[in-house]
Amino acid sequence: MRKLILGLALGAMAATGAAAQEPIKIGELNSYKNFPAFLEPYKKGWQLAVEEANAAGGVLGRKLEVISRDDNGTPGDAVRVAEELLTRENVSLLMGTFASHIGLAVSNLAAQRKVLFVAAEPLTDKIVWDNGNKYTFRLRPSTYMQTAMLVPEAAKSGKKKWAIVYPNYEYGQSATAAFKKLLAEKLPGVEFVVEQAPPLGKIEAGAVVDAIAQAKPDAIFSSLFGPDLAKFVREGNTRGLFKDKVVLNLLAGEPEYLDPLKDETPPGWIVTGYPWEQIATPEHKAFVAAYQKKWSDYPRLGSVVGYATVQSVVAALKKAGAVDTEKMVAAMKGLQLGTPIGQITYRALDHQSTMGAYVGKLALKDGKGVMVDWKFADGKDYLPPDAEVKKLRPAE
Amino acid sequence: MTLATFVIQLLNGLAGASSLFLVAAGLSLIFGVTRIVNFAHGSFFMVGIYIAYTLTESFGRGSALGFWASVLAAAVAVGALGFVVEILLLRRIYKAPELFQLLATFGLVLVIKDATLAIWGPEDLLGPRAPGLRGAVSILGRPFPEYDLVLIAIGPLVLGLLWLVLNRTRFGVLVRAATQDRDMVAALGVNQAWLFTGVFALGAALAGLGGALQVPREPAQLFLDITVISDAFVVVVVGGLGSIPGAFLAALLIGEIKALCIGLGDVSFGGFEISFSKLTLVVEFIVMAIVLVVRPWGLLGRPGGEPRHAAATEPPLRPLHGYLKLAAAGLGAALLVLPVATDGYVLVLLIDIFVFALFAVSLHFLMGPGGMVSFGHAAYFGLGAYGAALLVLRAGLPMETTIVLGPLVALAGGLLFGWFVVRLSGVYLAMLTLAFAQIVWSVAFQWDSFTGGSNGLIGLWPPAWLASKSAFYHVTLILCVVAIVALRHLVFAPFGAVLRAGRDSPLRADAIGIDVRRHQWFAFALIGGFAGLAGVLHAFSKGSISPETLAIARSVDGLVMVLLGGVQTLTGPVVGAAVLTWLQDEIARRVEFWRAILGGVIILLVIAFPQGIVGFIRGRFMREVT
């Protein structure tokens, strides 16, 4: 009898507990249909992290629930979808976005609606600097940071005559501007002999390769990725452009962009990327094991980003101790956490995380591209001085 | 630029032109015979490269025979796909108003894209190099890929084959006859259905071949459909609709100009730096605008004869019947008090619907009463939005003022572009509007210091008194309703009557002393202003704008809304805007492959309502009233 009463009481407690313990709702939006190569792994990444967090008892005693939406790849739809998440689903914060202009539009909305937004993917420097705001924090290393990671390698090569090729939009333009500025500081007398800015996704690779060859540079800095990169590499290989030249390429070591190159992978290129099969830290091994167990697939960089985004949210909620925007924003400032690729801090100064990237050389192994001689570049070492950042960022 | 570089760049241009010519030739054939503006043509190209990728990976890595057989097999497979599409879908809707088939092919684009994603996965797929043609040969001391030389030869080869087919076979005679006069061909007892099927399949196969031949040059990926379709349209129109040699010439012209722009790179003229490499973003549209202004029927096109049934297709418009007016007023009143019941997402969605309804109604005014189909209506939407945004952010004007000034910016744009546009007609006119829209888009996209470049402009929130959702909802509702009602009135006013007269019979209108062209010009500009108002409201409802507000996709959305609702009705565009916006919102939230479902729904609607939704309702239930 006592057992029964106890059981009933426990049951009742559990029932009321469950009612009070509604899940913490996180709104997630991204251009899944527009950039599936990056974002399908990204989704698998955050799904894994949510599952792990909930298996560990959730956060603040509540489960996490991510409500995910496709933003159709346009800022207008992204803002509408974000509004839907906020008003109809009553989410407590927003996360996600891939393209820079969509990230900026959602960040702008977050400031207006006073809600926390953890920008996962967008690379634009502006989201934390020129257009930074109180409510927006960004995970991935920015265009500037990743460019800065390659500059020491460029300086080390000692090459003075550079060609530049970049996709003609903000990311490529910012990378180019940062590269020219930083390299000129490190290597006086450096000369940029040719610049090619093909439209994104529409490079006329043969013509671009010939135009670069004609300028006879000693080295090339490229920020191409995706189909543009594949076309450029194939034409360049066929036409012998890369022979005896130092080539630097942002992002080209990321599995999303490296794997499609297969036997066409140009050996010796210096790139930023993610050599997932070689990273032997315990936290990364655990991540890869869990990921492969759940998805029977290997992680891409997108997987890490998705995973670490949810990790950031979990850490912020724990630190804040409450699901309250102002407390979460305060918690995000200076928030420290461990991700599969190392410890990161969300800087209080500009809301940029110090997530790093791997810098190494491309090589061919069994008909596939891999990164060799790589090292981890910690994001915190590749940001401009605080005083400069302060000048860039509007006062709150 | 040395002579050697110049020659090599010319060869690069030739190689690039080859595939483009194949796609464009197919598009041109299909349009010539069936009058279908085939949006799915880029999708056929994309499917071609995917199938060829799969086949060459299996059979074409080692053997040249396997490679070329794979390429041809891919083309045949895409031809078969075109065959099926024509029989199952397009054959049902040839009787629908002109351009309606465009809607069906738009649905196809969405379905094919998601199907491709489901079958081949999200990653870019780079195929093997062509066996036996892996290397480069030296031309004037510079390496040039062997495969590109083959491509250069394939273009004229296919042109020759097509010429033989068109000029030396019975099928070809029929195709040419149908291109010139479909009705006569039918009257002479030719089985049109199979002729159309054959032409559509042949066109699709050419697109598939164009795609398959690209396997050694670029990866198969999911953006190819959109990338290719606009280029193909440009080539077809620059060359002259229905002219295969014209398409060849245009493909060469555009390929060469692009290659030379890249070859020139940055050039400074008297201290003024011009980046020709950046110009490649938009150069084909600049070429198209120039060609069309100078030669209104493209390079080798001929002025088309007046279509026989041009005047009779569209029944005269009737004002709304009394009780329908009451119903509309009732709906308006209900919308006005709606915020009492909810302040949630419904209002956000409705604001979008109002804005797009105004956008679609303004486009319909051009397409319907104005008789001018615009493929570039987003330009005026975007000019309004950017005009308002720049006035707020750069000149510090309050939002209230920009609601007036923003549309004026769009109107000015309409006045400028309209002057050129109204000199053309039909698809040429539509493509010139597209060219201007793309030029405006590229300016917004590239002028970082002023327009914010590709990132656009943010921080465009309405002032405090409009900050609440319901306040902004009310303002949007009232402005959109007033604008839509005003446009309706204009249709029945003398100005609208004159436009309709000019559309139905330019000769007779001219004979009674109407300056048709001037009226069209003013209509074009005025409509620009209305689209601009929609753009302004859009900008402030989102708090930011980016070049997407000016992009092709926005123009296409407008067309889809108008056609979905019914191009020959006045209420249609409103219904179309509401249905499309709502459908997309609902479906995208519920299913992963929402694009395919949306495309499927559009295709079903097309088959069920070949006059558009409102056209169907009217035809079915209200024959006497409206």
C-alpha cells in the first residue's frame, strides 16, 4: 500500500514536472535547398549534438528542441521564417544561416526583436564588425581570420608577384582586400600583377587560367570554392598553370570542396580546411565515432559547425541559468567551451568566436585529395588588434 | 594583350560557345514550333550532365568509345525525358493562353531539381577527363586542352546536322512550316501532336547533349539549371527567335566577348580603372540590350507575321459585378480588423501576401491590358526598395517620405527603360526588360560603397509609430489595397481602354489617332512606380534588402503568380500571389523535399486550371456575371 501511494505520488510529481518542463525551443533556419553540400552535413551535426545533450538530461533540467526551417536562400524569406519561429513557435533564440547576406538580414532582425542569434556559417566580417550588434554572435572563423591564417604561408614563400582570383561577391572581395593589405605589411615590395573576379558559379575557367598565365605571376591567391574551384583546378592542371607556382586557396581543404576534386586535386596547394581523418585529439575522435555511428557517414566541416553551434547554445544556457534573452546574451560574452576541434571563446569585444581552422598542403593519396603537413591555427591569433576592432564595430 | 593571348582567348571563347549553342538551339527549336517558353530547358541540361557523369564514371574512364557512347546515351535519355514531359504534361495545355505553359515548365524545374538532389545527392560531381583527350596541345607556344578543340568542332558539326535535318528531311520541312505558320500546317492535315512531341524531344536531347559534353570541363551540380537557362535565353534572343544559325552566331559572339573581357582584365583609361573581368557578371545582358535596341528581332531573326488569333484570344474585361464588389469590400473590412484577433505570424505572412499581390497586379497590368510581357519586373520592385533604403540610410530621410519618393525612383527607371522597351514586341520585348533588370541588378550587386554590394543594406526599420506589427500591417494593407483599386480603375479608364485597343489592334488604334507607343511607354513607367511601392513596403517589412530583390527569381515569382491566378482576369494576380506565398510557406515548413512538392502542386494546378484559378472559377460559375 505504501508502495502504491508512493508510486502514485511519484507519478503525479512526474506528470506535473513534465508539464512545467516543456522543452527549450531553439529556432534554426538555413538555406538547405540552396547549399545542400554543406548544409546536409551541418544538419546532421546539430542533430547529433541535440541528441547528445538530451541524452545527458537536457539543459537546466529541460530537453532541447530545435525547430528547423528552410529559408529558401533569400533574405526576405529568411526574415519571414525567423518571424514565424519567433511568433508562432515561440522559440527562445535563433541559430543558423549560411550565406552572408542572409546572416546579416537575420542578425538585423535579431537586434530589432531583441533576441539572441547565433550565426553558424556566414563568413562576412561585417556581421561582427561594421554591422555588429548586441544580440548576434558568430561561430565560424571569418573571411578575415581565414585569410590571415594563410598570409604567413604567403610571406614565407617569399614570392613577390601575385595573381588573385576570387568569386565576385562580398566574401571574395573581402578575402582579396584582407590578403593584399596583410601581405603588403609582411612582405614589402609585393606586387599584385593580375586580378580576376569571375561571377560566382559561372567562371569561364579556361579564359581565366590563360589570363593569369599571361601575367606570369610567381604565386596565386584564390578564394574560389565549389564548382568554380573544380573548373579552375581542372583547366589549370590541363594548361599547366600551377607548375612551379605557389598557390594558396581559402577553404579548398574542406571535405565539402576537396572531395569532389578526387584525382584532380592539385598537390602542394596551401589551403585552409578540415583533415577529419587525421585529427587525433580525444574530443575529435569521440565526435567522429559518434557521428559515424549515428549517420554511417564521415563528418564534413559543416558537421563540426552544426555540432559546435548547438554546443555553444547549450553552454550559453547553462551559464545563463535561465532561458532569458538578456541573460543568454550576457552569458555568450566571453563564453568558453570545448568543441571537437578545440577550445573556443566568444569574445566579449566583438562576439566572434575564436574557432580555428587547419592550414596545410594538399596532396594526392589513392586518387583522392588529402591535407598533409597541416597544423591547427587557433582563431584567437588571427584577429586584428582590439583597438582596431573597436573602431570597426558600432558602439552598443 | 599579345597576339598569342588574343588567339588563345578567341579559342577559349569558341570552346565555351559550343555547349551554349547546343542548349540554345534546342530552346530555339522548341519555341519556334510550340511557342513554349521552356524554363525547364536548363534542367534538361543539368540532367544531361548528371546522367553523363554516372555513365562516364562507369564506362568512360578508360575507353574513348565508352566515353562518347556515354555522352550520346545521356543525350538520348534526356530526349526521352522530354518526350515523356511533352506527352504527359504539355500536350494538355497547348490551348491555354500564351505563356501559360511557362508555368508548367516552372513547376518542372522545381520537381527536376529536387529529384536530382534525391538521386545524385548534394555534392558536386566532377567527372573524368575524356579518354584520349586528357592533355593539351601547344598553340602559339601556349597549352590548349585537346578536348576544347573537339568541342570547337562539335558546334559547327551539330549546326550542319541540324541544317540537314531542317532542310533535307520531311520532318525538317514540317518544323520550318510550323515555325512560320502553325495553323496552316494543321490545316494541311499534319499531325501536330506528334510534330510537337518530336520537336520537344529533339530540343531536350540537344540540351542533354550540351550538358553531357561539359562533363570533362565542369562538375555536375544543382545550380546548373538556373545558370544555363538565362544564358540560353539570351543566346536565342540575340540570335533571333527560331533561327538556328542565329543562335550559333550569338553563342559565338557572347562566348568571345566574355573571353576577351577576361583576357583584358583591368584596364586603365586615363587614370580611370575599368575591370573587364568583373564585367563578365552581366556582359551577356549588355550585349542583348544593345542588339535588341539596334536590331529588334535579333541578329538573324525576321519580324514575325502577326499571329492570326492575336486579337480574338482575350475577351473584353468587365468591371466587378455589384455583389462581388460587396464581397471584396467585406473581405477588406475583415482584413482591417484582423489584428484584433491575432498579432502573430498571420500578420507577417499577410504583409508578404499584400506586397506580392500589388507586385503581381502591377505586372498583370503590363501583361494583360498593356500587352507587354515583362521578364524583368523585379527591376522596379528593387528600384523602389533600393531607392527608399538609400534615401533613408544615405540621405537621412524619414520612412514616410520615402513611401512617396521610392516609387518615384522606380517610375524614373521605368521611364528610362520603357522608352527602349516599347519599341519591341512579344518575347523580344520581354527579354529586353530582363536585360535592363539584370543590368540594374549588377549595379546593385557590385557598387559596394553605395548599395552595399552583394550583402545589401540593413537597418531599415519603420519609425516608432509603425514599429508594431499591427500598425505596419494596417499601413501595408491600406496602401496595397488603394494601389490595387487604383490600377483596376485605370484599366477601365480611357487610358486603360486605349492601351487595350493598342494591344488588340495596333493598326486600328493608330488609325483612330492613338499614339500607341507613347501610351505604352507611360504605362510602363507608371507601372514601374506601382511595383516600386511594393518594393518599398517589402524593404521596410524585412528591415533589410539585398540584390535578390532585383534578381531573376523575383521576376519569375511575379510571372508565376499572375499565370497561376489567371492572366485574363483582374482578380487573378491577387489570388495567384496569395496562393503561391501561402503554399510555399506551408509546404516548406512540413516536408524536406518541399520544392518538388510545390512544383508538383503547380503542375497539378496547371492541368486542372489551364485558364488560371480565377479564370477557371469565372468560366465555370460566373459566365454571365463578370
